[in-house]
Amino acid sequence: MLGSKKIRALLVAGVLAALTAIPAFADQRLQGVWLYSGPEHAALLINGSNFVWVWVDGQTFIGSFTVSGGRATFNVTQVHNAHSDLWHNHRETWTYNFTFQANNRLVINNWVYLRS
């Protein structure tokens, strides 16, 4: 029975469906507000495929992101300079490795963020 073409086709279709669902699951786990766990104040807010990232120096970056496996690519479109209080168009792409740890921890490269 496992040798039939229908079963093999269904098995292949199931594996492909599972593989395409992995990035969507990763996106879902990233949704929300993440606060930097270090002594400085920083935050990452993710809503859908959009993000707002407030860095420790006060700069704020906004844009969109995509996920592939354990890598997130952030496409920055705007930046707010805290010192001049101005928004600027900005075209930059950042690619970071990320992992999830116990207790609602998100590790992006070597920065640890906690779910708020």
C-alpha cells in the first residue's frame, strides 16, 4: 500500500505543505513586543511583516521583514534620529540569526530580548 503512487503523492504534498508552514510559524512566534534584556533600553515591536526597532542609542528604525528558517531579514525604510528629532528615508537590509529560548526569550545574534 505504501508503494502506491497516490500514497507517495500525498506524502510529498504533506511534506511540502509542512515546509511552507515553517516560515509562517516562525513569523507568528515573533509577533509582539520584545524588550532588550541588557542594562540599556531597547525594544523590537513586530506586527505582521512590519517592525519598529528602537535601539539603545535612541534611534528608531521601521520597515518590513521576512523569515527563512532561523534567519530574519529586516528591510529598513525609515529612521528617526533621536538627537535631531527628524525622520529620514533609509534603505538598508540587515540579516540576523535568531532562536527562541525558554521563558519567552528571543535571541537575535547575541542580543537577548524578552517578550513583554
